[in-house]
Amino acid sequence: MNVFEQYESEVRSYCRNYPTVFEYAKDDILTDENGRRYIDFFCGAGAVNYGHNNDYIKEKLIRYLQEDKILHSLDMYATAKRSFIEYFEEAILAPRGLDYKLQFVGPTGTNAVEAALKLARKYTGRSGIFALMGAFHGMTMGSLSLTTDADSRTGAGVALHDVTHIPAPYMFPALDTIEYIETILCDDHSGIAKPAAIVIETVQADGGVYPLDIKWLQRLRALCDKYEILLVVDDVQVGCGRTGTFFSFERAGIVPDIVTLSKSIGGYGLPFAMVMLKPQLDVWAPGEHTGTFRGNQLAFVSAKAGLEYMLEHDIEAETLRKGAIVDQYLHREILPLDERLQVRGIGLMWGIDFARIPGASKEMITACFERGLVIERAGRGNDVLKIMPPLIISDDNLQKGLEIVKEALQAVLAAHPAQ
Amino acid sequence: MNVFEQYESEVRSYCRNYPTVFEYAKDDILTDENGRRYIDFFCGAGAVNYGHNNDYIKEKLIRYLQEDKILHSLDMYATAKRSFIEYFEEAILAPRGLDYKLQFVGPTGTNAVEAALKLARKYTGRSGIFALMGAFHGMTMGSLSLTTDADSRTGAGVALHDVTHIPAPYMFPALDTIEYIETILCDDHSGIAKPAAIVIETVQADGGVYPLDIKWLQRLRALCDKYEILLVVDDVQVGCGRTGTFFSFERAGIVPDIVTLSKSIGGYGLPFAMVMLKPQLDVWAPGEHTGTFRGNQLAFVSAKAGLEYMLEHDIEAETLRKGAIVDQYLHREILPLDERLQVRGIGLMWGIDFARIPGASKEMITACFERGLVIERAGRGNDVLKIMPPLIISDDNLQKGLEIVKEALQAVLAAHPAQ
Amino acid sequence: MNVFEQYESEVRSYCRNYPTVFEYAKDDILTDENGRRYIDFFCGAGAVNYGHNNDYIKEKLIRYLQEDKILHSLDMYATAKRSFIEYFEEAILAPRGLDYKLQFVGPTGTNAVEAALKLARKYTGRSGIFALMGAFHGMTMGSLSLTTDADSRTGAGVALHDVTHIPAPYMFPALDTIEYIETILCDDHSGIAKPAAIVIETVQADGGVYPLDIKWLQRLRALCDKYEILLVVDDVQVGCGRTGTFFSFERAGIVPDIVTLSKSIGGYGLPFAMVMLKPQLDVWAPGEHTGTFRGNQLAFVSAKAGLEYMLEHDIEAETLRKGAIVDQYLHREILPLDERLQVRGIGLMWGIDFARIPGASKEMITACFERGLVIERAGRGNDVLKIMPPLIISDDNLQKGLEIVKEALQAVLAAHPAQ
Amino acid sequence: MNVFEQYESEVRSYCRNYPTVFEYAKDDILTDENGRRYIDFFCGAGAVNYGHNNDYIKEKLIRYLQEDKILHSLDMYATAKRSFIEYFEEAILAPRGLDYKLQFVGPTGTNAVEAALKLARKYTGRSGIFALMGAFHGMTMGSLSLTTDADSRTGAGVALHDVTHIPAPYMFPALDTIEYIETILCDDHSGIAKPAAIVIETVQADGGVYPLDIKWLQRLRALCDKYEILLVVDDVQVGCGRTGTFFSFERAGIVPDIVTLSKSIGGYGLPFAMVMLKPQLDVWAPGEHTGTFRGNQLAFVSAKAGLEYMLEHDIEAETLRKGAIVDQYLHREILPLDERLQVRGIGLMWGIDFARIPGASKEMITACFERGLVIERAGRGNDVLKIMPPLIISDDNLQKGLEIVKEALQAVLAAHPAQ
């Protein structure tokens, strides 16, 4: 690991949680160069929902490479891209009754968000954006202006503008945040102008695993309609089946105006990102948002294969089934261990909140890693242990992983007795 | 192509230049689904310097995939990444006497620039940045604030701040732009504060193919030293051998404080980006700039293989040799055709400037495409035809491509007679 | 009036409410060029609390002019200024146990606010400011960024930055706004950084006459102390006795860190403005905030005389006494006329809120003017008739003015029957 | 002076140059409380062009006060205001063939500039402003964004946006700054969008007394016409006859779109400010820019009287005559004393530039004061001694003042021998 410490910037972070050098990965297992195996409850921060090096997808990738099909083509027309578009429209959008045009952007979630912001501002002619407290939307200047994490914001080195942060609905129980938004929109002395868009994650992941209430989502959609504000759903982390439906907003029966996708939409962990926009919003001028790696053909191949795999293996239902296992385990085995703990979650994304046991979440990362489990934390104070396995995790490994969490928790709690 | 027109956003652009659907690519040739072959003078906007689907690199990629080595690992330690770092330090940096730490960012050039801006601002505690008129540094909010293209800037939908644009040295012959910068730094009534960094491309590509003068680059380096301003070289497009040396700044014998790399550094057209920073600048806090696809292992494999290939095949020297062929051809065969034409270039990046023949550059794209050549344009008014083949282009295809340019030019000029 | 319509910009506004040409003014009476007299419930927007052309002050001004004492001296030392400072410290600050240094700024309230913002930012090293929804703090770019009126903000023509608008405490009964502020300060994912200052009016005037609760003010002071945030009270309109104490914050027993004063502090309607700052905040560099008319000596004379007059005539107590008359009249004579009406007020500033009778407030202005009363409106939708006579108004004219309001109201209500 | 040191903020500045307490002022003489008399070469920073306590104006002010004419009336119609408007249109604008509407703003120059910026942005729909390096336009956030002095800008405590600073024409002799502006306007890769307005002082005062060339001003006017950019002339300091014509732009025969006036337009040193705008620009909504002291009636009285006095006493011609005296004196008596000195000026505003004698300008202030002359410095490094007497200065006092400058200079130079 000397090489990394000597030559890689101090900005490196996850490696600090997991002090080993990984070499192989398969489905729900990571293997380090010493052959030690780790169950993966981290899932590449949500980028490998269909598992590491999924065989079905892998075979397509290798064949594509072997055939010398075109790899890099920017936004020129190419056969792999056409196959993806056709499949996405037919197998994903049409069955859900969704009508979107697709924009392929630089292959990062943050780039998709940047594109969404530009489009919303252009379409409406307004400059302001509303985002929720607790939100994470990326680390480039535009998306970072939405992101709420204080350290990330400070990192900008300049003031971040044109965004108003609205309390998340779970923050002030006595405050109806939809009414709050409507009030400040209607009050000619609120100091806050009507925004181009309201951008949300339907489940705040980085904020600490907070699924937003279905009713609230529906009322937000109605509010946006009433005031002609665009509703942007950032599904970069919680899309692609994570919550039990392919798009995270399906559970609320709402249709966003713009959707951003990245991470698992690439299928195999290959960089990929896209924006879905309602056809009437397509006021883009050609080339108005570009990027050298937009439309990476290899990722189109894995993206399509990933969708095929997802549908073939009924991943949405499987996610709900496995999510129920986690839910039950957390309530039966974890919560009873200490009344200071809280759990929240949906589908296969769950959080154990250690806010009331200072220091414990960090110790949990290490205790789990030592026991063969890769898991991260998030949320306010970084206090939330985030359980996010690949959706294809075997029941056996899911159970083992949960048991490791429990064992680790018992060890950590021993050092943090309740008073 | 109906599928694209129906479902893909109007933002798509290159496809409008080349109305066909590509299927295969090999080295310096693109092939469409009808089997028609095109010589590539576009080179994925600089992303495939070592050719499309380079066999040497391809073999490594396929093997890596077949072995189920880890693909997605964020900034966890991994063997492929270590191999890349070691090789980059030993084979690239050390022989050039360069001492940099490496930061792997979201796999787009714009992301590397965003990281460089954050770091420069943090390190210096200053917020302003100087960029050159004519510059292109990306399309996300931070990098876009540097980018000069009016349409791209308007696309932001909000005002772009904290950047001062300095006249490029070629713009006002009577103005010594180094003196200009020094004057506004020293003048307590210039209205412009000392910046954190001056960001440049040593060859402005999107600005219209303008190689900056070596003396000017050296004086800029001295100026930055004198005033403790960071010099950031954006080598996203003109690095990786394009100018005849691996880093574009080598010809001037200068050492930037920060260097951004993307495009061809990935070796095979896979998304990849990195920042090189002098060790003393490494004030990053862990995780202060992140991204899900930073450190994509498959790209580490192709990146390392690409470097091996480059060194093995003496690409730097080859680039200079082929560049001389282009140079000679342009001066002997092209310029004499019409005195309104201008040419500029370095290494294997050349521009034919049609500024004085309105409308001609666009017609050239089409005329070349019809004759089997893929080529793009750039620059002020989009008036500069940009010759940028893969560095590995065969002499034969290089010659053929140039002849197509000449033929196309003769056809286009026929419709634009000099008065 | 042709002259005005022909040559004065369309920006003129109050003249549209009162279509006549005024010539004389005395105490609580305005007289137009036709000799028509109007009771003044407008009070120069709060600038002539001690009455128009107050004889006591007038005599001092004329004598100062006759003696050729220095009038214009920027911030050079001058005898009139010294007299003012001495008197202000001894007769105003010392008896109240207040310890402030004084800064004389350009003679407008907005300039005082601009200075306060600069100082708060410099002292704390933070850039953000919190202001309340409903606030008005001025019309120059810095103060305008705090002001909430949508039309005024749009008038800026550029985005206004670095200010977060907090719900005013009366806006959401279920929301404890002090807790709200504390939560967003403590939440590392609120997206909102700790501000340099919280700027308030203790009675929102332009927002629609909303006196803030004493407990709330005290809790805000405690919150600012706890988090080392500066509390700035903008007393431009509601200082100088308007609320029944000289400083509006006295009723809450709090001591702001910075206080802005203008309007009636000049005593006679002469332009004047100042900032009071706690001694430890005095980190100003010499000349760091300037203005040609800072420290206008004639206004120092009238300002001192105004304070003398105020103390001599027990204006604070008189204000409370007259305020009670208005209070009683509004509740006994006005409110019973229509259940859609609401009244709010403190001291000699009262509002009748016509929000539920659309259009009525504008008609009230005209109906009052026709009956010999000058009165303005403010607030959300401009729906609040604002009763703000000079503090020295005679009981007789106060009563007459109130009766005119009642008569006008009866006439207006006749055209707006409740359904 | 203890009172000031104890109670007045450290921001006070001019008092540090002139350590005494002033009591009287008359025409061109200031008198301190010890009866010591000082010739005034400072002129209230340009605010008392017609002399301190000018008898003609004084008489009108006292009578107005004695008659209890209305003093404070915001922008209600009033007789004094009408008289001013009529006189200004007939005696000032009409004879010069100028057609402007008048806007009365908060009584500070900075407020006039803030209004001009709003109007220019609203009228054009553009946000950017061009200002010249060396410019001073005020200290509130909007005007401060134009002001170039580094210390003043830093004082903002936040980044200042939306302004591009253009090199002043005297800064780079080899650079044609009109061509420079045109180039960046036409270059679609300059990174700088077409501005709403170009704001200039025709003579940069704070920048160090730089009269701009007539040809340059005419070419700028033509450029603004060509590109439909508004030309704003800030005549706050150099208007009202200072340069030898009432408006400073008259010498160039140009007509600005917007003109800002303050300082001496009030006639007597009373706070006053106004904006002149071409009738077609009058797109203001009523009340879109306001201020409590806009349209101060007492200042209308003195402003009108000041104009009468100016015309009656042929101040424009007198200014040129006296200016020639200064010009001659500086070239015959001052410049020969040391070859490091430079002089510049126009009308009755002249600068002696000590840039090449570090420290000398500050010593000059003190040496002059000790000899009975009040004079200030400005410019880069604060190195320019600024000779700016009231325009009505007697020939005798002008001569005496110049002799004091010479004596002081000889004393100062003795301590700074040329090497």
C-alpha cells in the first residue's frame, strides 16, 4: 500500500476504511490480493446493483470488444447506442407508460445533474433551484450548489449561488414542507423567487437513508404542476431497482419532468450517465451540453445487458423480498441491542443511525471490515451505517452480512455503554 | 436513424455532421453499418490517440474482464490501480524528472478541471481564476466558468463568476500579455484581485488550434512563480503525445503546478481522468472531491497498456514525423489554393482557418464526409477545420485523408470564389 | 404637474398616490400649493418623527447657517459633529447602559446597512447573512440582497447572493423559527453555512407592520451569542421613538451588536445615517467605507436638536399614550366594520390589513387623500394601510385622522361587500 | 479630539490627515476652532464647487427654512422640486441641446450609480457591465463592483460579480482599448458577453487624475451606438463645471445615455443625487428604485441656486481661466523641482504624481496642512496629490495655495533626494 500512500493524493477516502488491496470481484463478493473474501454491503456506492462482473453482462462486453465494434464515438450514431435506446424505450419506458427523450451526458452522475440544471433554467428562463436539506447531487460546481454536506460545500472554495435549500420533510415534524414551499412561492415578500426546478432524491441516501413519504412526493408533484416548476428526480443512486421498482419514483405514481441516472444504469460498473426529459422540454440546442465520453458504446452494451438481466431475474420483486429480510433482521436483531439506535430504509437500502452513540459508526466500519464485510456510512455526522448490497446478493450472503453487522455492533456497543 | 431522431435529445451534435450509423472501428478507420469505411481525422475529439480498439490494449482489457478482476472500486486500493500508478511514476514521470501526486477523479476532463479549481482555491485561499480568451475547459459549472465559447456560457442559464479572461497572446500583437497580467496584478486600481491560479491549454484546441509560444509559456511560468500563483495546464486534449511530447508543456521546459488529464490517458477511449499535483499542494482532505467512477479499474488497465504502447512504438517521435507531413502538405497543397486560408498547428493537431470564407468550414465537414473522411471543426465562428487523426494513423491513410481534404476544399472553394 | 410628468422619470411613486403639489409643512400638517391642508399619517416614511419643520430644531439650523459654521466636511473633525457625538453618548447611550462606537455613513439607511454588512463579514470572516422573510433593508445591491419585496429584487437585474431568508416568526405558527435556525446551523447537511450576522427589524414595517415578539427577540439574541453570530438591528424606520422607546429593541431588553439608524435620527428630515457598533467590532480600516456626505454637519445640528426635543417633550411616553389611542380606535371603531380586516401595531405604527379585501387598500389611499389625509400602504400585496403619524401629532389631529380613515373605510367597504 | 477617538469608529479617515477640529467655512477658506484658517484645495471631495456657505445660496436656504416650506417629501410633488426641474431643463439641458428625464435618488453618488446599473440592466436585459481600471463609482455593493481600488473591494467581504474591468486607455500605450473592447465583443470565444453598459468617468479622479482623451471618448460613444450598449457617464465628481464645462462630457461633444450626478449638484454641500436618462430608457416601474431622502426639498433649493450662481458668475469660463493658472504653475514651478514628478489635469482638477518618490505624497499632505492648506491625495498607491479647489476660489488664494504646495514640496523633496 506504500505506492498509494506515496503517490496518490490525500483526497483518497474509501481506501482508508478498507485497508487492503482488492484484486477480484464477483457478484456480491470482493477478494483482496491475499485471497481474503469480503461480502459487499457497499455495492460501489450503488454502481453495481446487478453484482460485480455479472456473467451475463460480461459475456456481452467481451464479445463486443472481440468484434472490434466501435467504442468511442461521442454522440455520433452507433449501433450499440441504438440498441440501448430501443430497448430502454420498449422494455423500460413503454411498459411504465413513460414518455421521455434521452440525453447521454458525460459519464458521471454529477454531469447528469449539471445538464438537468442547465435545461431547467433554459426552459423556464428562471435561475433559482430548490433542493432539499440533506441532499447530495454531486461535486462539480453546479451540482455542488445543491449538495448540502458542509465539508463538500466548503471545498468549492467560492460561494455557491442560485439554490435555496428547503427543509426536508422529516426534519421539522410540525412543519408541512409542501405548504412551506407554497407559502414562500406566493408570498411577495419571501425574498425567494419562483425556481426553475425542485430537485429531489426520493430517498435521501447521503443525507442518512431517508425515504420520502409517498403522499409528500405526490403533493410535491401537484405543487410543481400548479406553479409550473419542473420536478427533477435525481435517481443516480436510488434508481435502477434499488427501492424495489426500477425508478424510485414509481412507488409514488408520479412522473418527474427530468430524471437523472448514472451508477447502476451502466450495468457493470462502467461509467455512464443519462438524463431523461419530457419531450416538450427538449429545447436543447445541438451541442449545448457536451462531453467527450458521452455515449460510451461499451457502456451502452453493458447498460442494455444489465436491463435485460434485471427484467429476466425479476430484480424488482427480489429487491422487495430481500429488503423485507433486512427490515425484519434490523427490527428483530439489531434495534433491541440498544435503544439509542434507529433504523430506516426501503428496498435494499437501509441505515442504522448511530447519532446518539458518538463515534460508533466509524468503529462499525472497521469492526465489519475485520469480520469480512465491506460497508460504508453516510448521513449527518456520518453517523448512519448504510446497508446497500448488490440487489443480486444471495440470501446466504445477505444473512451472513447481517450477522456480521450484529456481531460488530455487539463489539462496538461494549465500548459505548448506554448511561 | 429514426430511433435517434425520435428518442434522443436535440442536444446531440456530432451525429449531425456524419449522417450514418457507425458499427466498427479499428485504428484509424471507422466503419458504418453499411460497411462504408471512413478515415478518422477526428480521433474521438482526442480520446483515442493510440487508435480505435488498439489490439495491444484490447487484449489486456479482455483478459482483465475474463479473469473477473475487480472493475468498480471507487478509490479503494486495487491491484490494477497500483500497477498503473507504479508504471506512470516510473515510465512517465521519473524519466521526465517530474514529481507529482496523482488524483483520480470522476472520469471526465471537466471533472479534473473542477478538482483543480477547488484545490487551487483551497491551497491559496483566493477565489479568482485567470483563464485565456479562446479557452475550453469543460461544460460543468466550474469549468464552464473558464470556457469562453459564448453559446456554451449562455447555456449555463446563470451568471458565471470568479474568473477573469485574459487576452490570448495571439489576439493583440501589440499587447505583451505577460506584461498585461503583471500590470493588473500590481495595479491597486485594476479592479482584479490576485488569482488562485492561471489555467491554460498550451495549445488552444477549441479556440481554433493556436499553439502558444514557448517563450510566452516560460514567461508565464516565471510570472506565476514571482506572484505565487498556481499554473494549471489543462492537458485533457493536447496531452498524451498529441503535440509530439507526452505532456504538451514539455516543449517549453516548464513544470505546471497542477495538470489535468483525460481523453487519451484512458488509452482505449474508456472514460478516465486524473489530476497531477505537486506534492506540496496536496492539502486535500479525504473525500473532499469525490465521484462514483473515480478510479475505474478497467480504465487503469487500458491506461497502463496505452502508455506501454506509446513508449514501445515511439509515438512521440512518430507524431512529430507525421506532423511534419501534415505541415508540409498544408503549406504546399492547401494554402496555395486560396489566399484567404490560414493554417496553424503542432504535432498532429492542425487547423485550416476559413474565417475569411464564411460558411465554408461547415461545407468542408460534409464534403469530407461524403469522400470518406470524418473530421470536425472548431474555433471562432466554428471556422477552423481541425485535422486531428489518431497518432498511430498509417502514413497511407494520413496521405489519403489529406487528399480528401484537398479535394473537398477544391469543391467548396468553387462555390466561394475570392472576389 | 405637467412638469413632473414630462421631465421626471416614471420611477416616481408617492406622487401617484397624492396628486397635488405640496408647498408647506408644519408639524403634522402638509399644505399644497392651493392651500389645501392634509393631516400627515405618513411621516415621510418615518423620517420626520418630531414633526415637519419642528420649530425648536429649525431655529438651530437657521442659526448654524447664519453663522457660517462648516457644512460639508466629510469625516474631518468638526464642532457640530463633536457636539452630536457627546450628546448622543451622554443623553442617549449612557442612560440606557449602551456602549457603542459610532460610524457616520453616506446619509441613507441603505448605506448604513451596506456598512453593517461589510463590517459583519469582515469581523467574522463569513460571507452569508440571514434575513427574515418580510424584511426591507434598502435598495442598493448589498441591502437589496436582504430586502424581500419581489419587485424590488427583480429590479436588481442580476441575481442577489449570499443571503438566506428565514421565515418570519409570524408566518408558520407551528414552526419555532429559533429552533429552525438552530437546526440548520447544527445540521451538517443543511446546505447553509453559519452566517456572519442575522439582520432584523424588530417591527417589520414594509413587510406589513409586524412587531416581533419580545420572547422571540430574546431567544434570537441568545442564539446569536451561542453561535457567535452578530445580531444586527435595522432601526432605520422603527427607531427614534416610533415604538415607544428610543431604540426599538429596548422593549426586549436586548443589545444588538450593530444597529443601523437613519430617517428620523436626522431630526428634521435632513439626510443622515449612522451605524452603532460594539467597540470590540471596530475592525474597520480607515476609509474602508466612505461617502461624500457622511458626517453632514447641518444634519448633526438637527440630529442633536431632535434628540433634545425628544427628551424634553417625553416623546417616548407620548408615543405610547397616543399609540394606545390608535390601538383602541382600531379595535373599537375599525375592526367591527368588517370581519375581514386585521390590525397590528405597536407604538405609533399601526397597520390595517386588507389582504382579504382585494383592491381595497389602494382605494383607501385615495379615499383618505380626498378627505384630507396623507397615508400610505405597505406589506404583502401592498394590502396593509399603514398608520404612522409624526410622534408629535396633536391629539386632535390624531383623532381627526383616524376618523377620516373610518369614513374612507366605510366608503370603500360599500364597494366591497362581504359575501 | 478625544471625543472622536473614543467614540467614533476607526473607519474615520480624512480627520487623520488634518488633525484639528473645524468650525467655520466660507468660500475657499476653512477655519478651525482655534481660529486658524486653511485654504481649501480639497473642496469636500468635489462637493462644494461653488464654495463653502456661498452667500447667494445661503440666503435662499434660510428663507426657505423660515417660510416653513416643505422639507421632506420623498417623491411627492412639491414646489421646490418643480422649480429645480424647470430651471434645470431650461437653463442647463435645453441650451446644450440635451434631452433627458430626471430621476432623483437617495442623496449619494453611489445611489445614483446603483440606479443607473439597475436601469441599464433592465433596459437591455443584460447583466454584465464594463468599467475601466482606475475607476471609482462608489462603495455600496453594486457601485463597489465597478470601483477598482483593491482595499475598497476587499472591504465588501464577498465576491463582486457581473463587472468586467477594461484597461484604461492610458495604461497600455500599445493597446487601442476601443479596438480591444470591440474585439472581445465580437469574439465568440472571449468569454465575455455583451454588457448592458459601459460606465466611465471622463476624468478618472480617484484613479489618479487622468483626463480621458476626447477622441477616445468619441470612439467609445460610437462603439456603444454600434453595439447598442448604454454609455453611462458618472459625473458625480467631475461634473458641475469642474472640467470647465458643466457636464464633463461636453468637451468631447458626446451625449451619454445615462448620467449620474451628485456632490456639487446640491450646490451647498447638502446631500443630493440624481440620474439623467434618455427618455426612451425610462422603463422604470413606479417605485422600482426608492430611498427615503430622494428628492430632498432643501437640496432642490440649493441646487437651483447653485446653478443660478454658476451661470451668473460664468463659472465654466472662470474654471478654465484658473485651470490655466494651475497648469502653468505646475509646469513652471513644480515640475522643474524634481524630474521624478509628473502632473496631469484638466479644468480645476490637477494631480502631482509622486509614484516615483515613495512615501512623499503622504508627507505632502502633512506639510501642506502645517502651512495652512487642506489638500488630499488619490490614485494608484495613493501617490497623487490632488489639487481641487472650489471653482470660485479667489486668484489670490489659488496663488497662495500653489505656493504652499511648492514650499511643502521643497521640504519633502529634501528628505527624498533623487539618486
